[in-house]
Amino acid sequence: MSLLPVPEVIEVGDISVPLSANYQANASLFGTRYAFTAPTTIALVTDALRWQWDAFPDYPEIRATGYLTIDSLGSNGDIITVYVNDPFLGVITLGAYTISNLDTTTNLIAANLGSVLATNPYGYIVSFAFNVVAIVAAEGTGALINGGNNLFYTVTTIAPGSFISTEGDDPITTENDLNLIIE
């Protein structure tokens, strides 16, 4: 048997008070058989639960969301790898995508990267539209993943003469001619 949600427990308590009082009144015809405090106890517990619920209701978890914006095509063979610094698992790899000659627009790169990232086993939700990939944190991480730079990526290039640079203090690595932006 599953547990009732708190609002339904409060409703059952509200219904139980008059029923308990009625049973108590019926029993008084034949002598007291029920505890005198039964309706009062039910009312007190129900009201305490109602007050607690009103003061601290359940709120749905708000999960952190990060975005990868693909602004240029890069080179054939470049490997984009996306990582998350998960508050429970540490640094995890959501997935990696290798740019091919079929990726003729930034929208295609975002769609292909998003499709690869969506298959992650960690519960991160991935969607994509146009040239943007949105990554929603796994359930249960809530605000723990907010702040800092917990979503980052690397672009590994195999093209001769290219180089990899690190921008600032953020653990974001990108090839010079492939501009990925995390908002």
C-alpha cells in the first residue's frame, strides 16, 4: 500500500474528527467504550500537520541548466567532449562527438552533439535547438551544482598546425577556430 500525499492525509484527518465524535456519542448510550480524547487527538494531529504543511510545503526541485552554443564549424575530426563536475560523482563525461564532413552547419553539430549527450547514463537531460545544446542537471542535484563552472568541455583537434588553448581560469578548452560558449 502506498503512502498518501500530505494534503490527502489532512483531508482524511478532517473527515475522521466528526466520525470519531459520532462513534463516541453512539457508544455513550451503552457506556463509554472509546477514549474520550480520540476526536480531540485526531483534530490536534491534523491541525499540526496542516500548519506544518502550510509553513513548509513541498516545492519541485529546480535543477541547474547549462548551455553550449556552437558558433563555428571547426575542422573535420575535431572531438568535442563534455564534462560535468557532479556534486556526488565527481567529474563525469557526458559524452563525446567527432565532427565529420557531414556537419555542414553549426545546427547539425549541435544536433549531433546533443544526441550523443542525451544517451548519458547519469540522468542529465539534454535537448538542442538550432546551434544550442541545453543540459539540465540530474535529479537530486538541485542547487548543489549551481555556481562555479561545473559544466565544461574540451575540443581535441587532429588537424596539423592547430593548437588547443585554455581560456582564463575556467576549465574550458577549445580550438582556436571552433568557438563554443557556455552561458
